Amino acid sequence: MATSINKLLSLILLVSTLLLANCGGSGGGTGDGDAGNGSGASMRSVGKKLFFDEDLSSNGNQSCASCHGQAAGFADPNVTAAAPVSEGSVPGQFGNRNAPTAAYASLIPQFVPQVTQTVDLTVSNFHGGQFLDGRASTLVDQAKAPFLNPVEMNNADKASVVNKVQNASYADEFIEVFGANAFSNVDQAYDNIAAAIAVFETSSEMNPFTSKFDAVMAGNASFTASEQSGFDLFKGTAAKCGNCHTVNSPNATGSLFTDFNFYNIAIPVNPDNPAYVANNTFRDGGLGDSPVITLPAEQAAEQGKFRTPTLRNVELTAPYMHNGVYATLNDVIRHYDITATDSLLFVPEVENDIANELNYHTDMGLGLSMQDYADLENFMLTLTDGYF
């Protein structure tokens, strides 16, 4: 937990430094994520209001929270495997990916080239970054994008967003935090809007670490026999979940259950994905199609790769995978155990890259029992926040 808290504090310091540079160190605000300034306004409180403000979309009907709701583990509460992609502010407009959880996103490191291997020698060439394809290096960069995306909040330009904030009920609080000239420069104001959202996303509200798992690691609760068996399977060489969804050592405190690396895990096409419905030849290239990858050889090598997501609150964040193809955790376990290794019946969206993990070349799969499935799922249910 101490490591996670230190990362949170480091990000707040980084954002604060950015804001002081943007504001020239002047004005009424401190730039501190938690500090007030007489009225109680802070970057965090303003960021929360921005996060939940539906008026910041073109039709006044979508906020950050619309696709990242707390009850759904800060994923989209309205999607299913049959309707896997969030609808934008403009009715009938959809992206091509299932919205990932925004919880714990503040702890994702910046995107960097970094060659690493799993224990079974599957290679990842890149590490970290926001969005599933790492295309935003930092949380501040990520917060800027949905406002202007035509299939998300659909604003015409930065000035449109800034104008809406300037006319919002919390505009005075924004000025208190960022200074009397908070709205005088559109680019600076837009950067500060994103920075405030990022600071809210570093808060304990979005990074609570209050699951049963955390209680067990702190010595304040105990796993059931099935949960303990699932945890052992998760970390071990049978299920191999921990190869990519890594568990911190020695006591797993603060684990996010991700190595932040990029792999192609052989996900099948979701025929209900609007992008596929519109064009049945659509294939999501993931990192290989991301603007952060520019060399043709790298674009080819990274096709179909996505960053390993956190498993915290995974009970709440269905449907699963980048295209929402799986409705249940049982489906996900079956994917790794059987589906991705069945070369006779199954063709992945983009050819498989984790052969070593899944015994892909032998078509044997992992060989898990139905009890193993139940135990693994019961363990993953302990990762839901709100236990204490």
C-alpha cells in the first residue's frame, strides 16, 4: 500500500508542478490536489465536478462518469457483451472499444519502450500508458481526449469546452484554484481542466484499496478455502494468471494485478461490436495501430496487443476484453483454458502472441477443472472495493 500511496503523491506533485508552470505561479489557487484556499475549493474538488458534468458534452448528456461510473467499478454501467461499446453524446455514434475502468488509472506508469518477458518468455516491447493502446502517455493527456472525440463527448474544439466550464456553476471555484486569469488563455485553461480531472483520479475515491483482498493482506480478514485455492492457482503455474496480472511480493499489499505490458491474448471477434457490424473485415490492431507506434516494423510486430488491465473491481466491469466479447468471468477463464488454444475451431481477431502461456502449439490448453474455475472466480471476487 505504501508504494501505491507514494505513486499517488508523486502524480499529484507532478500535476501541481505543471499547473504552477501553466499559471505562472500567480492567481488564487495553490495547485495542490487537496489543499483548500478559504472557500474549500481544491483541484480535487473541481476535478470531481468536471468529471461528473454532463454539460461538458455537445448535447449536454455525457460526462466522464457516464462511461466510468462508480457502481460499475468506474467502467461503463450500460454496456453488455451484446452492446459492448459506449454510445457517444451524439445518438448512434460509437467507438470500437469497451471502456476500461478509470479506477487506479492514476497508477499506470507513463508509456515507454521497454522490453520485458513473462516467466514463460512471452515478450512485451512497450510498457504503460493510458487507454488500452497506450496512446496517451499520462493521465492528463488522457483526460483531454474524450472531450473532442466525435464518438465520445463530441465538442467542436477546446474553446467550446472552456466556455462551458466558464459558464458552469463551479466556475468561481475553478478561478479560485487557477487564478483570476483562469479562462483568459484557451490552451492553458484546457490543460488545467484536464489536470484537475487527473488530480481527482488520484484521490482515494477512485483508488480506495478497500477490497476483501486488501483486508486479508492487512491481516483483518481471511480467505475462504475456495478463495485461497483460487489465489494459489492465480499465482501458480497451472492457471498462469499472475504471469501478466502480476502480484506484488512478498505480501501483495497494493497489488494492481497488472504488469502494464502489452500482449496479444488471442481475443476473438465480437460480432456485436459496432465497428464489426459496420464492417465485418474490421480487426482491432491495438498498439500496432496506435499513434505512439510509428515505425512500420513495430506497427506489424505490435498488432493486436493491448496493455494488461488491472483486475481490481473486475466483478463489476463486465463485459470483458477490449471488444467486450466475454460476458462473464467464467467466459474469461475458459478463454485462457480452452478457447485461445483450440486451433481447429477458433480464429483470433489478430493471430495469437501468448503461445508459451497457453500451450498453444499443443492444443492442450491449461487443463483446469470446473472447481479450478470456481476457485479462480471466487478469488477475483475478493478484488471488489467496498469490503471495508
